[in-house]
Amino acid sequence: MAKFLHIETSTKVCSVALSENGQLIDLLEESSDAYIHSERLTVFIDQICKKNNWKLNELDAIVVTSGPGSYTGLRIGVSTAKGLCYALSIPMIAVNTLESIAYLARKKHPNSSICAMIDARRMEVFSTIFDADFKVIKSLSADILEEESYEKYLPIVVCGDGASKTKEIWNNRDVIIDESIVSSAAGQVEIAFEKFKNEQFEDVAYFEPKYLKDFVVTPSKKKLI
């Protein structure tokens, strides 16, 4: 039996979930432009555990987003995860935010290439593109969206909270824009279970997530490759 608590705080969504043996048990989340993570995260953890009659000392691992994402959100999520891991003497598993978003999109749009995007500012996004076999074909990068961006990867499904920006410039392209799929702890479940089985754990003392501020955004001259 492998029981996990999942934490996703990389965007404006504050999301927690419980899973067992790679199956989602319950999900509790809220999205707010006010970034409510500091107020809600520990409350959500307490609520979801009590609702499902789970005790923290029954957990086998804590799963947390590794980013990219907002500095404040990630700091809150990671510090909470580390505190629980230390207190419970259990491992920590990290899941990339864009990978977890793409995983949710893959279930809804099978056999499609997926571009997971996180909003930055203006026309800037942070994205990764996966092919239909869920292999990375464009690594994580910080990009300024332009009319010909990602042209070589079409057709694709675009998701995440940065997807809405593409509507302004990609109206006539071979693109499905799915704004309903955003960051969620639910997207971590199966990825984290595979990592657990392979003992892919983080060093709790030294783990640091990927902050958006660590990336340099560059415009493309013609196409992003």
C-alpha cells in the first residue's frame, strides 16, 4: 500500500489530493487571483485528511510540485512538504508542474501532442511540449508568444493557465486550446506512484523548486524550436 499526500501550489491554484497505489482518492482545490496558498494550504490538508479518515502518520510519501511556478506559491508548498517529511520521516517526491498538466491533458486528448503552458506576464509563457507518446519534444523554456511560435510542432493541444494567451494570435492554426486543464494535484498521482516504485526521492534538505524568476525570457526571430 502506498498512500500519498499531494501538494500543488505553483500557480494561483491551491490544490491538495490524496492517492493510494496510483489512484486518486480525493481532491480539494481553489483558484484565486489573490494567491491564497498561505491561508488555505494547511487548512486544505487538514480537511481532506479528516474527510477521508486518513492520519498523517499513515502516509508513505509527500508529493509536491517542483515548478516552474510563482516564487511565493512554490516556497509555501515546498516548505510545507519538507516540514511534513521531516516530522513523519517519509520521502518527498517532486513532480514537474508542466508534466502534471500535460498528463491531465493526455487523458482528455489521447493521441495528441500536448503543449503545457504557465502564464508569466504580457505575452510571455513557460512551456514544455510532449508528443503523443508523452515524450518531451520541446524542453522547458521561457518564451514570448508570436504568430509562428511552435509551428513545427503542430497540430497540438495547448493547456494550462497560459493557454488563453494563444487565442489572440493563433486563431487560424491547427491548435486545440483547452483552458479547462490547469495545474492540479490530481495530475501528479500516477507520475508520483511510478517515481515511488523506482525510489526516485528528493533530498529533503537540499531540494529547491524551479522558480519562474530563474528563467530568462527570449523572443523568437521566426520560430521557437
